[in-house]
Amino acid sequence: MLDLLNTEQQEAVKHLNGPALVVAGPGSGKTRVLTHRIAYLIEQHTVNEFNILSVTFTNKAAEEIKKRVSLLTNTGNTIPWSGTFHSICSRILRKDGAKIGIPISFVIYDSDDQLSTIKQIAKDFGINIKQINPHAMLSSISQAKSELIGPEDYEVYAKGYFHKTTAKVYFEYNKRLRKADALDFDDLLFECVNLLRKEKEVLEKYQHTFKYILVDEYQDTNKAQYELTKLLAKQHSNIFVVGDMSQAIYSFRGADYRNILNFQRDYPTAKIYNLEQNYRSTQTILDAATNVIKNNTNNISLALWTDKGVGEKITVFGAQNEKDESFYVCSQIEDLQSRGISLTDTAVLYRTNAQSRTIEEQLIRFNLPYRIIGGFRFYARKEIKDVISYLRVIHNPKDGASWNRIINTPPRGIGEKTKDKLKEDGWNVLTIEEKTRLPFTRWITDAKTLSTSELLHEVVEKSGYLSWLNDGTEENLSRIENIKELYSVASQFTDLGDFLENVALIESTDKPNKDGVNCITLMTIHASKGLEFKYVFLIGAEEGIFPHSQSLMEKEQLEEERRLCYVAITRAMEKVHITNAQSRLYFGTIQSNFPSRFISEIPTSLLDIKGGAYQNKHVTPKLDDFLDDMEYDRNNFNWD
């Protein structure tokens, strides 16, 4: 069973009793270790499969573990208690939740159910949703639950109008969920921990049942998940966690990397196993990633190594502008294709979704098929289609499809009956102005004199669309960035008609690929975690873009950006290209950008530097030098 494992993997697998932390570097076979350990417990130590709890973050990972264990044991063992945190907690609550008043038949509210409940509460309480966005309140409540903060505690610590209002909504929200025999996803964890804390007999039952506990991606656990595993493991202390501090990139979801850093504090007798052999990447790629991550002060370092050889140097291409950058990427991919390399072996990674726009348009020009993982193509994104629809009705007031899309977006209390009447009247602009209180007539006139970017800015601001999205949630911040990136397109067109024609032509060409089609993968770095590609292009490696502008003045945020860089580099098997631009049309304005500090953290011996931006430069300049040269006041410096 253990013949195919290396020495470090075998040592971890054969760990029997007591706490253990497996620090698993990228591509080190952590899933193999988890599955072999479960099979080893069953086969070699006759542990009953019902006494093993295996917890993951995705259903896919849980099913993969079950499948592999079944093959390894050759007995059809399925590990009945293998699943995500949420699925495990749901099972426990359905079995024993009645002891704290949770009915066995509870329903689980999805995000739409949650939001509609919040909106109804806001309406009933007379809360102005233009001042306090329902999305923001829901996000705050969700965060509180993941930190095990109930409505009572939330109210105690609430300060300021937003949080005090949210505290009232939180109370009522929970009340209405219970009245409907419903829980939201955060409740599954919150109430499960609550159950185990309050009901000693229930806790002891599950402590006795789960003699061996295995947790995947431990660096991504939040407080509720951390507390759950700690409670369950208290009796036997046979908790076996796998993770990598260097890949902790989900703080915006409530993940707390300190859980893995503090594992030895929580379990003083814990054994540590380091998985340092990488089966994915070349040594050059591993050395580059290691040199970047070692600049973090909060880190568990690994001496990553591979038997795949040194490999090619990392190419750093300094482009003149964003078009030059995207042309370089596409020409390199085209060259790979001409050498028989499949497009599926290639990925383009970026920090934010808004960055996909330029590379998408260039890929279309090169006739290179692509897919976007974890999101929609730029012109297919809801917020982009919404804003363009505003411009379309200004250009053509008879465009019924566009009127129908934006007449109640953002919400204005216009129902379907009113929509039908407006449609019957031929979408009369004056009537629409009366219903929406928006100056469409003036905008139609202004379109003849204003530039497209000026008109776009006017519409986005005065329609209330931007303020509607501005609720502080990660999802809507990304949408705002996408709208701002649309300014970059608009700034290239004086005439509104020309702009809309360009969009239409791109949309007609930009058709989704069918499953199985040979295509390039585009995604954010966050979405790339757990994946691998032979060739990786990391674009937009500039200060203010990557690392993101919002992270530059906060140490912890900057360190998470560096972990993101580590993840991006280690997705590659054979070759990494890192690109940036001296100037970039970004959010509608020309920005002069300085190369990302992450490039300067990679030894020049590992780099092949190309492009006009790096001519006659042997070393990428450091940010400190740049700030000194430009004589900026560091205390007031802001990349936004």
C-alpha cells in the first residue's frame, strides 16, 4: 500500500495516535497522504470506517477521498463521515439539533433566500436601503456567524449607525429563519458548535464516534471550523491536519491562517511532517516561489525540491502598455500551439476579474479559443450588460430589450404591470423619465456632445448603479472594478455609436467554448488554487495591481498578496511568464506603473528579462528606491 509513497509521505501516513500537522507544499501529494492514511488505519489497524471523520472544503475533494480509499482498501469502504464542513454539520444537526430547538426537517436558505429576507426586514423596519445596503448587512451577519458571534454579542459591540442597524436586523433575521424552520449556511457551523458546547452528552457521543479526525486545507479554516474540530478531537486527540501556510489566500472569506500557525500551541504533543518533494514543477519554478514567500514574516518555510530538473528560466516581459502585454501573451501561446502544445496546457492568471478584458479582446483577434474559470466573460458579466443597456437606450430609445433590462435596475419599485404598460406605449422616454426620475432626455442630447467615457461616467453615477453596488462585499467590489474597466474601452471612442458597435462585434465573436474544446484557461489567481498547467502567464505584475492597491499599506494584507504570488507561480509545471506594463489604460485613465515588488524578490539568476521596459536593466528596481526617487511622503502615499 505504501510502496508508491516517498519517505516523508510514508512517515505521515503511518502516524497512528496523537495530533499531527502535515505541512504540504504545492504539488507534494497531500491528497495521496490523506487517502493512504485513511486506508492504512482501516487495513493495518482495523479501525472501523465509521470512526473516521474526514473533512474537506469541497464536495469534489470529499468524493475524491472516498473514491481513492475505496480503491486502496479494495473492500468498498466509502467513509460515511467524509464530507465538507457544512455537510457534516448538517448531518449532526438533523440527528441531534432538536435538543437546542432545531427541527429535523429544517430547510437551508440559499443566498437569494437570505437576501430577500434581509430586504423584507429592512422594509418592515423602515430602513433606507440606499443608505444601508442589504448585501452589506448580510455580509456583516455572515462574518459574525463565522466568528461565532451571535446577535446578542453583536449588539453589545456594535458601534456606529451601520452596525447598530445591522444588530437589529440580525436579531430579526435569525427570528424569521427559526420561524420558517430554516438555517442559512453559516448557521450550519454556528449551531453545530452551539449544540456541542451546550449538550455534553451529544458532544461525548461524537467525540467517542470520531476516534480519528482528518482535516484538509487547515490553513483555510475560520473560527467556527477551528472550534468544531477542536471540540470533536478533545477526547482522543487523534487530529491529523494537512495544510500549507504559504497558500493561505482566503482571509476575505473569514479564513484565519493563524489556526495552522497555532496548531502546536493548541496541541503541544503534535508531530510535524514536512512534505517538501514536489511532483509538479521544475526546480527553477520552486526556487522562484520560495524566494518570494520567504519575505513574509508569518510563514512556515519548506525547502521545496523536485527530481524534474532545473527547467527554463522565468521570463519577465516588460511591456510598453497593456496592448503590448496582451500581444506578447497571445503570440507566445500561438508559438506554443505551433510546436504542438495543447491550449489546455496554458493558463493566464490575473489578480482581479477586471483585468480579463484586455487579454480577452486580444485572444479574439488572434482567434485563440478560451474559457474563464470561476466567472463570466467580460462582456457577459451582468453589471457590464446592465450598464451597456443604459447606453443602448440612450443611443436608440426604441431598444425595448435594453429598456426591459434596466427599467428597474437598480430597484425602483417598478413592477411587471408597469413594464408591460411601458412596452405597450412603445417605451415613451418622457413616461420613463417620470417613472424612474432619471434624465434620459438630457442624456440623449448629451450623447451628441459628450465623449463616450464622459457619458458613461454620468450615467453610472446618476442612475445610482454604482452606489447600489457599493456595499463593501467582495463580490460587488469586483463588479465595480469591472464597470471602471469599461471606462477603458469607452475612452477609446468619441462616438457612442462606434463604441456600441465595437461591443456588439466583440460579443458576436466571443462565443463560449463547448465542453472538450481545446482552449486556453483564464482565471483569477484565487480561482487557480489546486489546479496546474504546463505553461502559466501571470499578467499585470505591477504595484497597485499585484500587489493590489488596497494591500500596500497593511502588512497582513501585503503578506496575503505575496502568498497569492506563491500560489500563482506554483501552478506551473514547466514554464512561467510574468508580465507588466510601463503604462496601462486602467479604469479609463492612463497609469504609469512600477513593476511589482514580487519580481525583485526573485533572484535575477532565475529570470530571463525581456521587453522595452527592462532594456539595459539587470535587476528589477525595488519599490523603496522608486518612492525615494519620486520623493513621495510615505505616510500619505496611496496607489488608488
